[in-house]
Amino acid sequence: MDLLSGLEQFGIYAEQDDMEIYADEKRKAGSVKKQETKEEKKVLTEVDYLFTKKINCTICDREIYVRMVKGTKLKRMQPDFDLRPRFEGIDALKYDVFACPYCGYAAMGRYFDHLTRGQIQLVKDNVCANFRYASDDLPDVYTYEETVTRYKLALYSSIVKRARTSEKAYTCLKLAWLYREMEQGESGKDAALKAEYKKLWERFYKEAYDGFQHAIVNEDFPMCGMDTYTMDYLLAALGYYFKDYSYASRCISHILSSRTVGRRIKDKALDLKEIIIADIKKSVANAAKK
């Protein structure tokens, strides 16, 4: 029996015996699936995550262009154990520094505009006076070598403008992360270059560790976008790397004893605590064998 039989009284004759009630929805669903398949086939390149923004240099007031990451396109991935951020398809760290090609001033975006008159004069006297004009042509994407140079220029600017210790430490930390990435990229290639990158990232890592320990005593939170517990965890991770187990354990205890700390940081602190305990036991066992 035709499901639509009986409509003849209204002058409607649905003659297709196999008429599908949901045919239209199926066509739409098929269309969506085809569209999703096409989108899945499109592989985004680094350029697709970037846009160009015009800003004014805080020091020389010239208009400059900077590459920035489209936040709406970012898909966050699991960070490294020391909170080094990871995103699918792009290393966003490469685009954190703004650098003026005319006067040489550079800083991470969060610090670029926030200078006192005294700091502006210090940058003019110590950076701009000696800076040689660079090309204002922006590459489509930054290489790690170009990125490291920009961060070093930012670190130098932060030193001469007498920036807060936390700003200098944070710049050192990001330089360490970048050199670590470069070292890992040399795996199985140039052994000497790989060793040099490792040496450099460990030096910047230590500078960050020392700087943050000083900053938490003399500065207020939030610091570099981090609250006190996130900073505690970061310092614990750095302390663990340098086998400063006592300091790392104190930082972890501060996190675990808090009733207000977020679940994510507390879970990471618990994991790190277990790793530290295992390392201490291993060290004791090895010492007993000698």
C-alpha cells in the first residue's frame, strides 16, 4: 500500500510507490559528508594560520607590520612537561616577538607597548643608536634561526631597558624551548650542531630558572600570564630537570596543599611528584651499589 494513498481526494496523486519520506534529508546529509571530506583533504600550511597586522613602534613611532597567529584556527595539543605550548600545524612561539626593522626595538607582544619614558630613552641610547636598518620585508613564515635572532634582540632590549626580571626570564625560557626544538630537529643529522643547540637551550633554561626564582620574591602575580600555582609547577619542572629536587618538592607541596588550585595543575604536580620520588630512589640505589 502506498503510504500517501488517500490524498487523491485533494487532487494530489503521489504515484511513486517507492517515494522516500526522508529523501531530502538524506541528500543534505550526503552533501555535508562530501563537504566534510573535501575540508578534511585540505591540509593547512603554516601560512594559513597567520595574518599580518600594522602597528606603531613604541620607540620610533614608525608603522611596522608584524605576523600574528589566528587564534580562532589554533587547535591546542598536549603541552610539554614544562608547559611549553603545542598547537596543531604551527609553532606559535615563532610569532610572539614584535621587532621594529627601523630602530631595532623588539619585545614579546605582551610587553611591546608598555614602556616608561625612561625605558624608551634607554632603548634609544643602547639599541637604536647602534642598530643598522634591516629589511622591512616580512617573510611568509619565520624559520627557527630567524625566530631565535628576534628573541635575542628582544632579550637585549629587555636588558637595556631594565625590564622586570620575569620578562627577561620568560624570554630566556622561550629561547630555551626554541633551541630545544632545533636540537630535536637535528636528530640523526649534524651531531655537532645538535650538541651546540642542546648546550644553548640548557644555558637559557638555567637563566630562566634563576630569573623566575628571583622574580617570585620581588614581583606580584599574575606573572607572564601565569598565576602563582602555574609558576610553582613551572619552577618544579625546571628544578626537576636540574636535579634540584628539594626546591622542586617545595613547589609541588605548595600546589598540592592548596584548596583553590585548578585540577589540571594539581594533576600535573602529582605526576611530577611521582617522577621525582622515583628518581630519588634510583639515585639512592645507585649510590648504595658504589
